Amino acid sequence: MKVAIETIYVAIQTIIIYSLLLFTMIGYEFKVEKFLYFYHFIFMCFTYFSMYGMMVVALTPGHQIAAIVMGFFMSFWNLFSGFLVPRPK
């Protein structure tokens, strides 16, 4: 039940707050297929992050420990996604 409610909330939040504002602020050429692709990408990223947070809270005894575990894994995700690894010259 929580997953369904959270998914609907993330979908509404993504379309109103992030996709419409961010798409126009970045200055992309407004075409429907580009906007829908952008919305899909943002929606999936927010849904993935929300579901990961819900999973960590469910697996740990409290939200304080969940925050520590989440910080640990987020640093690894950033490291291996290329944000913290320098490019070879």
C-alpha cells in the first residue's frame, strides 16, 4: 500500500515541480517526445530513490541507522557512477 501511495505522490510531484520547471529552466527545445523522455527519466530516478529509502528504513531498526546505511551506500553509488572518479587524460 505504501508503494502505491508513494508512486502516485512522486508522479504528481515530478510533473508539477521538477519536470515543468526544470525542463523550461534548462532551455531544452520543447517537443512532446523530449519532454516525456525527460519526465520518464526524472520519475524513474525519484521512484528508485524513494523505494530504496523505504527499503532501508524497513530493514533497519530505526531511521537514524537507516540514514547512516543510506549515506554509506550513496557514497559508493556516486563513486562507481563516475561522479568521483577522475577521467583519464
